[in-house]
Amino acid sequence: MTDSRTTERYDVGVVGAGLAGLTAARELTDAGLEIVVLEARDRVGGRTAAGSLSTGDAIDRGAEWIGADHERVLEFVEEFGLELCEQYDDGVDRVAVAGELFDHENRFRALPEESASELQTALERIESLRRDVPLESPSEAPDADRRDATTLESWKREAMASEAAREAFDAFVRAEFTVEPSAISLLYFLAAVDAGGGLEIPSESTSATQAYRLAGSTQQLSEGLADGLGNAIRLTEPVRRLDRRGDDVTLETDDGTYAVSDAIVAVPPPLIDRIDHEPSLPARRRGLVQRMPMGAVVKCFAAYEEPFWRENGYSGSVLATNGIVTEVADATLPGGDRGLIVGFVAGADALEWSDRPETERRERVLEELGRYLGPRATDPLEYDDEAWSTTRWSTGGYNAAMTPGTLTTCGDALREPVGRVRWAGSETALEWRGFMEGAIRSGERVASEVLEDRGTRGD
């Protein structure tokens, strides 16, 4: 189909204009290389996505929180002149598990004493175990095969006996990983926690990984990177075919053909298998992407005249298993005219409710918000949500997760180049995996690898 078209030539082709791909493109452009960035969407940003409500309030449909130690993100915030806002965390958190509702200024301590102690001991045990998992080669961890064959669900049942502690742990896993504990192995969980900076069992209500948000949207980070790349970015050009035969790598889209010396693929792992690879990817690489599905999440937004829950002494933070909403947070911006709440339906519930009409989701989510924050929560000025499992070019969120047994059999293919094709994205990060910080660092890593390889080749 594209044989008769003129082939454009570049030093490096980047597939995907999210934070990872844009960061890699900027690093390589700054090094003097000619770059083309091919993006399937009609916008840059990937899993960062700006939105707005009919009330005029700006929202983050995708990635939202920035950690206090997310150095690269904070550097971009300063460089692009963006407004950083502290996450509100005053007041009482609520934990809704085992059919009951518990209150505390720290949600990790909200449960009854025995259950809270069980949960705390389990989290401390995870912190201890994850330190034995090598960042670059988790399959070399002690007892790796057994731990990769053990689901997190099985480990949880052995580690905790009380229903409240188990359900609080379930809510935590769904909120952080958007999967069920039965869907991932203990080893993968430990490796992901370690690459994400640890659990940071907080003494404060708000985790250090959720310290800040941006006024506007985190998509501004991607837009800032894109501004410096100009015409190098081609939107609405999904790569259909990637040909590694010959000296160049050929990237084919519906609109053109691009011959590049090196290629960087920076898209969610499940989308890699949607590209026609010639020759076929190595077996372990194919096995990895086929056994590394995206998590499932529906992100929900409700706007109110004011943040009324604060008047009642609540922080707006909720962790729950008593319904479909697994986590709630106060999304009100400092100085904002209205109160904003963001909620998450995650894991198995998200898979079910993503296919239901938004009107049904609205009714159910607002009913649960009313239980947790008071009856005023059932009558917002505006409700909206984003079902990430139905988005064409992400197929889920927040990240992809390896199924049990995958890490020890295919996991070392995650960052392993295939010829002159390299892999970036939040899932490939050695540090801060699962965060915007990890995506940015993965882009820096892969750009450095390309430059080193080109230097070795004499390009």
C-alpha cells in the first residue's frame, strides 16, 4: 500500500508521543539527530490527558499526581512555567471495608486495632521483601520462581487473617495497580513496588508520591516537550508495520513510510503486538506483550459549589471495597471556585462498569460518594468520567502488569533491544515505574542507549 510513496529518512523514529517518547525525542534532537515522532492520537500526551467540565473546571483525565521526589517532572514544571499545587490532605480519611466505615487522620491506621496491626505488619513485610529484588533483574531475586508462581492473592491470605485487613489491602492494590491481587504474582508486585520507590507506609495522610498536582493538567508537560520538537511530530499516524530487515528500520503508517537508523517504541506494551513486525519479534518478547495486559480503571469526576466535605472535617480521601469505587480524593485546586472530587473504579469492577452506560456509572458512583462524603455528594453540578479500558490507543490504565509466571520466563525482554529497536515507557522504568517520572526517565535511558550504540557503530 505504501510502496509507491516517497520514503522519508531520519536518524531516529519514535513511536508514541507520550512523556517517554517525547523525552527521548528531545534528548536526541539536542544531540543533533534528525527525529520523527509518530503518534496514533490526534494529540500528544499519551496517558496524560487534559479535560474540562461543563462548569469550566479543568481536570486531568489521565495521570495527575506528582511526587515530592519526582525530580525530572519538577524540573519540567519549572522549565515550562507551570503552576504546582499541593494536594489537600487536612482532615479525616475514610476506609470502607468489610461492610463498615472507619475514620482516621491516616487511612493506614483507620481499621480496628487487630486488623490495623495485621495490615501494618503485611506492608512492612512487603517493604522488607522488595529490597531483595534486583531492580534490573528481578528474576534473580531469592526464591524467584516460587514467588512468581504465587499470586498476590494467595500471599495476602497467608499474611492476613481478618476480613478488614484483607479488604483494605485489596483496595490498596486496586487503587495503586488497577488490577486484582489474583492477577499478578508476589514477585511482580515486589518488583513493581521497588521500582516505584517503595510503599512509603506514610505517617501523613498523603503519600509522598501524591504530593502535588498541576493547575490545568499534566498534559501541559507533554505539550511543553512537543513545543520544542515542532514539525518532527506527526499526529494521527499510527504505525502499522515495523520492518527490521536491511540496514534501516522501516516504519509504515497509513500516510507514509519512514526509514530510520534506530527506532524507539514508546507505547503501552499491549499495543506493541498490534504492529505488524517483520521479521516476527523474538518469542520471549511476544510472550511478554501477550502476558502483560493493561490494568482497568474508570476515572470519575464530580464538581460541587464548594468542597463541603471539608466543613465536616473530612479530607476527601477514601479507600474502599464496600462498592465499586475503590479510591476517592479531593481534587479541588487552591483558590478554585468550586469543590472537585475524583474517584476511581479499578480492577474487575472497572472491566464490568466500563461497558455500562455512563448514566448507570454516574448513578452508582454518586450513590457511593454520598455514603462516604455526605448526601450533598449525590447532587453535583456536573459529573463526568473516563473509562480507560475503552480508549483505543491505551486499552486500559494506569499501566500494564505482568500475569503470574511471566516475570521469570519473559521479564528480561522488557528493555532488551531487538536489533535497532528499543523500548521505552513507564513500564520499562528502572526507577519510579508506573509514574510520569518513570516515563520521563525511561525516555532518557533509551535515548542514551541509542547515542551509545550509534557511537559504537560510528554513525
